[in-house]
Amino acid sequence: MADIFISYSRKDIAFARLLNQALSSSDLDTWIDWERIPVGEQWWNEIREAIEQSNIFMFIISRHSLGSPVCKDEINIAMQNNKRIIPIIQIGRASCRERV
């Protein structure tokens, strides 16, 4: 079981990597989908299971993730499973690097 499931838009992958590195350096186990897996039943079941088994759902908020149907579905699963949701706001490239 992962400590933290990280939900993000693919367009925010650079920030997601920085966040994942920071969490990993603090000995927190994360689950994050790095690969461009075609959307399908097996892929979605893997995502759902990872959310259900994680302790915390961390959502990277950006203009891209707010418009993502997949991110919205992930949030819904987290809410249905009463996960602690931690929002992380991405406010800009330079600012993000400074904050992580």
C-alpha cells in the first residue's frame, strides 16, 4: 500500500516529478502513473485500486488538471473511499521549483 497517490495532468509531469522526488526523499511511498497507458478497463482498474489502497490522495491543481476528466474521476474515487485529500496548487514553473 502506498502512502500517497498523486493525481496530476500529463501536462504537469515536470512538477509531478519534483513533488514525487521531494516526497520520496522524506521516505514516503508514492503511487504515480508515469506511463502513457491507453485508457481502458485494465488501466482504470489499476488506478482505482491504487487510490483505494493509498492512505492519502494528493491532487496537483493546475489549469490542466482542473479540465481533465480523468483527474475528476480520480477525485470522485478518492471521495467515495473517504480518502484524505491534499490539494497542491501549481502556480507557475519558477515558483513551483522554489516551493518543492
